[in-house]
Amino acid sequence: MTRTGKIARLPLGIREELNRRLQDGKVGKGLVVWLNSLPQARAVLAKQFGGRPINKENLSGWRLGGYVDWERRERMNGLSRLATNVARKDERAKPVGDECRPSQIGPAAANQSQLKPN
């Protein structure tokens, strides 16, 4: 979903910093004051929103939309990094198929040939 509000139109670096601050538990007026103090934010607001500043409603909308999207992406990126690290560290991982010997998959499987059907 493409977001078009005041905060969504800010440069990526500012949005990322805002999201980190939200994640750290920062809230409300302090964030609004900080955003409106940034020269890059003021430039975007002047050009695209007639100079109207970011307000608490804008921040609330971002927290329920853009921030939630960002959190989801961060969580997925973290899971992806974790899976990559696990795969790199697991030197015991063997391909499945003809290359896999019974001794590599455990004693129960190795003894499967000794099992008789009921």
C-alpha cells in the first residue's frame, strides 16, 4: 500500500528514525516537535502541504499504518537474517536424496530394512 500522508512523504531516513523512536517507546508531542524542527521535514511540508505542520493526528495515523508496516518488514528481515545465519552455521546439513546414507539420518532409519510388515 502506498502511503501519501505528511509523514509518508518525508525522506526515508527521517521515517526510519521516527520508527526507531516509536519502537523505543517515544510518544506524542515530543515526536511531533522533533519532526517539525527538521529542515528536511519543513521543506516537504512547505512544498506539498502548504507549510502546515505535522500534528498528533498525523503521528497517530502513521503509528497505525506506516509504522505497523515497518515493524512487519523489520520482523521478516530479522527472521530472514536468522535463517541465513542458522544455515551457514549448520555444517551438518546434508542434501536429501541418494547422497544421504542411513547413518546420517539416525539408527531407526538405518534399521528400517530389518522391519517386517504386519
